[in-house]
Amino acid sequence: MSIVILAIESSCDDTAAAVIVDGQVRSNILADQKIHAQYGGVVPELASRAHQANIVPVVDAALKQSGVSPDQLSAIAFTKGPGLMGSLMVGVSFAKGLALSYGIPLIEVHHLHAHVLAHFAEDPTPDFPFLCLLVSGGHTQILLVRDHLELEVLGSTTDDAAGEAFDKAGKMMGLGYPAGPLIDQHAKSGKPVFDFPHPQLPNYQFSFSGIKTSIRYFLQAQVERDPAFIQKNLPDLCASIQYHIIEILLDKLVLAARDTGIRTVAIAGGVSANSQLRQRLKEVGLAKGWKTFVPPMDYSTDNAAMIGVTGYFKYKKGQFAPLTVKPEARIPLNG
Ligand code: KG4
Ligand code: ZN
């Protein structure tokens, strides 16, 4: 008997559904929400409303594209959190309704766990144990991944996440939201000529509020002297900001690999889509003798395939959720 999982992701501003058959991705559908760009960030109430409008067509498209009929489904996997409460509520309620009407179990999935298991959506997959630098819009962590369902957080950010640092720096330069991919693009034609300080935190802790503040003061001072400064220097500014964020991340990853002796190293989460981070991981990995893994682009930023893959591994262990399960805006990651 095949294990057929329908997965639903609605933690932030992407409504996504996927069908996973025996661990293989059969469909992966996503409706993003352009509405937030004009506000420079995700507006929670608008996100919830857009999820409401999108969820039926997205789930329908995922089922149709997979060729799977609802009576073949083994379980419904959904993102329980962390994320925006109203957004999560839409996905969780929808998943519960479907599970109830089809008479199949529910599987709750931690969004960050799913970002890590995105590495198991396609071959080649990393061997255990491996280190994973998880960099998203809301989180920045180094994880020790012992097994599909056994993860240990070695260190986290003490303030902003790496994705947030990209987005906030972009906003200061007048770029749209999310600014991460835009900074990535502009940086391609620039050089990292501007210097920003790196935080000095113990162990595997990160901080991005210091660099954010120094970027703000630097830009203010330069714009005072020349109002067109940002416009004239955008590629170099983007390359510099990107360079420093990435080096802060990689310094800690190198430290964690040295201390644990683990030489299989992965990156995951939205910021792992960054072309320079992907390139630098390869370079550092080559120099250090690591085996490195970057997730396929479609599985780097938010998607439902990663929720379904995580659901598949939980299904095999019989880890089901009761119908009383509730979304949670904040949940620690402990597998
Ligand atoms: O994982 P994700 O899609 O959603 C969360 O779970 O937060 O991550 C979104 C974050 C945003 O901050 C976005 O700017 C960043 O990932 N991001 C990037 C790139 N693509 C997405 N940051 C830098 N370079 C990129 N190419
Ligand atoms: Zn995410």
C-alpha cells in the first residue's frame, strides 16, 4: 500500500498544497500574495483573507496535478506553526475539515522541521548526522540533524533573523518586499566595497540587529551628503550587505562543524535560495572537506512539498495529531 499525503502550508503569505506519494513529490502548488508588497511587509489580516480565498483552488490543483483521487489519501499533513496565527488557522481548519470528511488521520508539522526535510524531497539526500543552517524570514538557527525526526538546536539568533536583515536593509534602500531576492539580483553587478561590523557572540548564537543599525546610520550619513547615493551605489550596497550577512552565517557554521566534527553540511529556509550563500557554502565546503547540500530552488522558500515529506516520515512512525490540534504562532523546534 502506498503512503499518500496531502500537505497544506499557510504559515505566512504563501498558500501551498502538495501531494507526496511514498516520499516522492507528485505535485507542489503555490499561490503567493502580491498584496503585501505595497505595504513593505506582510499584513497579517490581509494574509488570512488571501489564504481563505486561495486554499480551495490550491488544494484542488494539487490533487488534480498529482492524479491522486481523495479516496486514495492516507493522511493530511499541515503546518501547525510557527507563523502568523490567522494564516495558520486557515490551513489547520481546512486540514481538519478534510481529514474529518475523508476519515483519515492528521499529521501536524513544524514549519522549520519541514524546511530541513526539504532536503529529502529529491536525491541526493544528506547522510545523518548533518548540520543544517536554517535561514528564513523569521528564524536563523544551526541544527544538528540526527535523523529525519530527531533535531537538536545548537544555536539561534538573539534578535533578527537573516531574512529579516535582508528585508529590512532592502526597505531602507527603497526596495520592495521581500527584499532578499532583489538584493541577490542587484548584488550580481556590484562589489562588497562597504564595510559593516560583525557581531561578537559566543558559541553558535547570531545577531543581526547591530548590522541593521549600522547600515541605517551609514545610509543616513551618505544620503545627507548626496541624496542620490543609494541610487548611484545600489549594486555595491547590495553586494556589501549580502556579503556581510553571509559571512556572519558561515563563520558560525564553520565553528559548529569544527566543534562537532560533522562534515555533512546543509542550508535550508528562504535565504538558502540566495545565490551567493549557495556559492559560498560550496567554496567553504570545498576548502574544509565537507559534503554540502543546498535544497532545490522550489523547496528553499516556503512550499507544501516539504510539509508533505515531513508528514511522510511522521506517518511511517505513526505520529498523528488529534482533531483537537490547534495552530501555534510560536513553537520550539525539538523534532
Ligand atoms: O522560508 P521563507 O520562504 O519564509 C519563512 O518561513 O520566513 O523565507 C522568507 C525569507 C524572506 O526574508 C526573503 O527575503 C528571504 O527568505 N529570501 C532571500 C532570497 N529568497 C528569499 N534572501 C536572500 N536572497 C534570496 N535569493
Ligand atoms: Zn519558511
